[in-house]
Amino acid sequence: MTTNNEKNSSFLIHLSAFSGYFLPLGSVLVPLIIWNLKKEESEFIDQHGKEAVNFNLSFLLYYLVLFMALFPIFFKTIFNMVTHMEHMDHFESMNHMLEFGGWFSIFGIILLFGTMSIFKFIVIILAAVKAQQGAIYNYPLRIKFIK
């Protein structure tokens, strides 16, 4: 039987990931700190802390990969526009925008960032609610960095 203190601590670990909106790397560091302070108190808190930290580390990795994919596409698009600007008419510029590596690809990656952020927000809320109910929640799409 989990106590209210255990439920509240686990709830706080999950919701502390929202500190990432205010602090750089806060979505990883704050849950990690809270988990390290509380993990010895109970197995329930330890499990929730590991899940939260693994999930936030995983999403940090996913965001970094997307960000790294965005850079070359963005610079290729800008370079193509600058080098071909004098010789293009309106129709050609539209074709360059729709080719792979154009603004269309940049928009797709930014849309993926947004979709991932909404998904992350919803899943963190679900995990916090499950923790408050006394259930173990396994995050989807997480890599188990901490076992």
C-alpha cells in the first residue's frame, strides 16, 4: 500500500518536468534532483523517478536529433535562395520552396517538434495522475538509461 507522501512525491517528480519551460535542461535536472533526494524512501518513488528521468532524457535526445537534422536543411535552403535569387522568376522560386531541403521540409520538422511537445505534455500529465492514484506508469517512447 502506497502512502499519500509517496504518491505526492511521485506526482511532484513527474510534474517537475515542466520546469524545462523555465530553466534550460530543467525537464531533466529537476526530476533527477527530486528523485535522487527521495528514491531511498520507497520503491514506488524510485520507480516513478526512474521512469520520469528516462522519459525526459529520451525526449532531450529526440529533440537534439531533430535540431541537428534541421540545421543542414535550413542552411541549404538559405544558400540555395541566396545563390539563385538573381536568376529566378516567381515560378522557379516556388519550385525551390517545395523541393526536399526547402522551406517545406523546415516546416515539417518544426511541426514535428510541436507535435512531440504536445505529446510530451499530455504524457507527463497522465503519468502524474497515475502516480497520484498509486499506480505505476510506464512512459511510451522512452529509452531506459537508468535501470
